[in-house]
Amino acid sequence: MALLHISEPGMSPEPHQRRLAVGIDLGTTNSLVATVRHGVSEVIDDEAGRSLLPSIVHYREDGSVAVGYEAAEQAAADPENCIVSVKRFMGRGLDDARRHRTPYRFVEAPGMVRLATRAGARSPVEVSAEILKALRQRAEQALGGELVGAVITVPAYFDDAQRQATKDAARLAGLTVLRLLNEPTAAAVAYGLDNGVEGVYAIYDLGGGTFDISILRLTRGVFEVIATGGDTALGGDDFDRRIVEWALVETGLLAAAPEGGSSTQGGSSTQGGSSSQGGTSSQGGMPSALDRAIEGGLITAGDLRAMLVEARRAKEALTSHGHTTYAVQLSDATRVTLPLSTERFEQITRDLLERTLAATRRALRDAGLDVADVKGAVLVGGSTRMPQVRVALERLLGKPPLIDLDPDRVVALGAAVQANLLAGNRTADDDWLLLDVIPLSLGLETMGGIVERLVPRNATIPVARAQEFTTFRDGQTAMALHVVQGERELVADCRSLARFELRGIPPMAAGAARIRVTFQVDADGLLSVSARELSSGVEASIQVKPSYGLSDDEIATMLRSSIGAAADDMRARALRERQVDALRLVEATRAALAADAHLLSPSELHEIEALVARLDQARQGADADAISVAADALARGTEAFAARRMDRSIASALTGRKLDEVRL
Ligand code: ADP
Ligand code: MG
């Protein structure tokens, strides 16, 4: 099948009048740049005819900077100055960065993490800018002119800080960002436009270090992301590590994993030597068996790197051939030579594949869909070349995945189509919209530390939602607003995004003020929150400034824990709600007593005070039933008092506000 073919009627501008725009897939492992030429979206190759640019930046001794293949060659020799997988650090602080196992020295400073290189401290934004600069130069050379702008793709789960960091990197590279586009959406654009498809599609993206699954609904002209999921610590690198573990077991260097993993059965042709000190690897999130090998001094950092490189080669060879030979020379001159078949490889990585399928099923459940609702799966990322991925997906969905477009290129191709439109090279047929999704719910803290969710997870953006809130106390003139993100019921379990205050609320009875809070998420996923008191019009608002974002792991953990904790959360929420109701009752009763105690006999007064004290004590505990019992008792015990106040109020024709107060 042809690549994207956009119909261009006679009215379309001549090629030389077209405004040059590109789509950039800024990947963790590899990056690409594409553009629409003569109505066809195509990847721009480098001078050597290569499409991929390894996302690697090397700060060289002579002060120059190498990017891509050239930089990759130095990864083993000069790991500290050769930055790989920098995308993991975008918009992240020091603590997040430290969670990855890397050879880098981080600069001790607040803010976005910075890496100490021989060229000085470099932020992930600056490193990414080098990659973008290389792609920009490649494009300008090939297209023969300056670019008007670029569409850059980001993972759907990227938060504000990560998106802002990506934009900053582009600006630093001299690129105008026409728009950030979610990677799965870009992939769907690449497919959807050409085929005019409709229906639900699963975008399955298995790259080098991450797995992302997105469920998209394509209707005429609209691409809507209806759910996202995945595993931010699962990618082709893990398959490589499994091969290394297997090789270490086969050579007797490592004891076989107790279950699930590899076994020591046969196949070993040579013994490897053990070696000196442990070290760090250039990759993050190592499985424990390898960790043990390194920490136990079974393998040097250099040997590990050599074994990983060979594992990747062997893995990729298996994609096109049924078997290969895993051969690597270790530093102590032992040579490991092991035959590896596709069957064996699939066996030692089956659980990794199964994890992607489980995440796929979960995303479908999130979207309220069944596998039967999925019209097709789009494959994205180099690791989807592995035949077992395609077989497993076909088995899960009951139909073969779409493979017409190269999974390495599909994201860049879709981004180029968007860039072409945004640059103004649009034709009459191209007036479609793009809708993306927010990865975690957004809400406000309410009394008792409970989250009131305004924008649910997976809502399509841009989105605006408003809700009315009221005051808790009589005469309250200011309200604190706390914006949180997450799936849990209690604020303490969510992420705090921002706080601000609405002041100047006219004093009114508790519950009488009407404060309208609006959440607005723009097309790039940036959030503004405003609060307005409706009678006076006083207003306050905040733009959620990119702060150090959540790590990918944290997002995954937050989603996972919200699923696991749903029942606990409901109980906790119910308790908090009762506590808040109880506090309101205690305060209102005390206020009523302060005003109208003369309506009661001393013994009546004493009894109500005792009931108030009992509820006040119960509400500070964690027994929801005890709170209910005490609240009911207080309500019953004050019925006569309330009636007396009511009679007196009506008799003296007091205002509505007073009536409100009386309503105990
Ligand atoms: P990212 O999105 O993280 O930048 P890519 O989509 O470029 O990553 O995928 C890189 C991964 O794809 C690597 O783990 C690489 O080994 C794997 N890969 C590339 N080609 C093949 C192949 N032919 N068979 C198996 N895996 C492959
Ligand atoms: Mg990718």
C-alpha cells in the first residue's frame, strides 16, 4: 500500500510556494524527521541514507558535539559524556533521575536534573535540543530552505513539565513548535487519513525502553484518544537483558532463576570467565538477576555492555531468521558462543510479552470496551517487528494488526501530516480535528481532604469543566483552592499541582456563597483553573506551571494503586465525609447554643452540650459508625431546641439567613 496520499486539487500551492514544515518523532532510543512532499508523507534520510537518528549525544574532548550514530560509537568508551535515553529525564528532578541506573553524574541542584559532562552541566532540555538541531539541519538541507515549524511528538502520558521541556528543547534548537502531538495520535493520523477508517483502534507501541498502549476512536475527521495505558519500564531493552541473563545461565556464570525465567538446559558450548569489579550500566531498571551478577562481581560493566549489544543484534537477527548464534568476547578473553533459536527466545521473554497484553486488556477495560470492539491494532516502535508480538496481538484481537506502515516511521509520518496542515499547506479535504487525552484525573481538594474530580482521566482535550462549590463557615471571606491530580479519593494519595486563594467573598451564611470553579486544559495539555464568586464576581485563577513532573513509574503506580485501592478508598472517603458532616453539625450547634441558650432549661442545655461533646470526640476517630450514631443522637437531641428557635424566628420575622442558621 502507498504511504499517505493526500489528495491535492489544482488549487493547492505550487511546491516551491509550500511552507516547509516537518514532523519529528523525538524518541527515547531513536528519533526521526519527516515531511510531506508532493502530497506524500516521507521520512527524511541523512546523507548516508539512514532514516533513524539514535537519540544519543556525545560531548567530545575537542568541545564539539556529536549526535546519532557517531555518538553511539563512543557510548562504551566514554559513557559519562555520552548521553543516551535522555527523554527519561525530560522535565524531571534529581530524585526521579536517580531512580534510573545510569553512568551519569548528576548536578546537586534544585530544578530539572542536570548532568555533569565535560562540556559543563547540561539539562535534558539542552541535550534534547542537540538531537532536534541535528534533525532540523538534516531537514533544511534536504528541503533546501528554512523550516516554518515542526510538530513534535510526545508520549500520551507526558505531563505538563515534560511537555514544556520538550517545547523548550525545540526553541533552543531554533524550531518553532506548531504543536506537540501525542505519539499514538500521530500513528493513527498516518493510517487514518489515507484509509478513511472509522472505529476503535488500539495503538500498540513497544519501543526500546517503554510500552504504551492507546485506544483511539476514529470517526469522520476526528481522532479521539479514549484510553491510555502501558508500562514505562518495559521495552526492547528488557528483551535484550533476558538474552544476557540466559547467556549467563547457559555459561554457568549465573544460577538459573527459581521459576518462570530461564533454565540451564543444554546448549552451552563455551564457558565464560568471571571477572573483577561490578559497575553501572548505561541502561535503566535492570532486572534483579543481572543486578546480582553485577553486584556480585560476576561481570564487569564493559562485559555487560558488550553482552547487551550482542543481545540486541541477536534479537534483531531472530526477527528475520529462525535462529542465530550469540557470540561475544569477554574482557578476560573467554569467548561465549551459544546457539539461540526463536523458540528459546520466545520462551525466555514470554512474560514480558504477556505484560504488554495485560496492559492492553486493561486499557480496553478503562475505555469500557471489549476486544471485539477493536477494529484493528496499529503497530508502533521497533520492537513490534518481533514476530511473536504480531502473533500474540492477532490472537488477542482476533485479527491481524496493521503493518502497512513501517512501525519505526509511522509516528514521524503522522506528525509530518499534521505539520503540513498547521503550516497552512492545507487543502479543502483536510479540515479534521485532533483530540488528545489527559492521563490522570484533575480535581480539587474539598473539606476533609477528599478529592472532588472535575476532569476525569482520559477526558479528551481541549476540555473545560466547571462546578459550583460553597463556603463551609458563616461569614467565610476567603477560600483556599488546592488543585490535585490522580485517581485516588483522598488528597494525600494524589499529586498536588497548585494552590491558590479566592479572597473577597462577601460574608454570607455557610453554604450560601456560590463559587464556580472552572478547569480548562488547552490543546497542549496545559491546565488553567479559575474560581469566581457569582454574586460579587470576585475571581482568582492560576495557570498550572510546569513543575517537576511525576516520573513515569509514579504515573503507572498511581494508576495501579487506584485500581487496587478502590474499595479502601470508598471506605476512607465515606469516613471523611461523615467527619466533615459531623464537624459542620458540631459547629452549627455550638453557634446556635451561643445565640439562643436562653431558650433551654439548664438540664436541656447540659444534655445538648454532652451530645455535642460526644460527636466532637467521635468525629476525631476513625469509626464511621460511631460518628453516625453520635450525629443521629445529636440531631434527635436538638429537635425540640430547633423547633423552639424556629417558632421564635418566625414570630419575630427574621431573615432567610437566620432561617438557614436555625436549620440544625
Ligand atoms: P523508541 O521509541 O524508544 O525510540 P524505537 O521505536 O526506535 O524506540 O525501538 C527501538 C527498539 O526496537 C530497540 O529495542 C530495538 O532493538 C528494537 N528493534 C529494532 N528493530 C528490530 C527488529 N528487527 N527486531 C526486534 N527488535 C527490533
Ligand atoms: Mg517511539
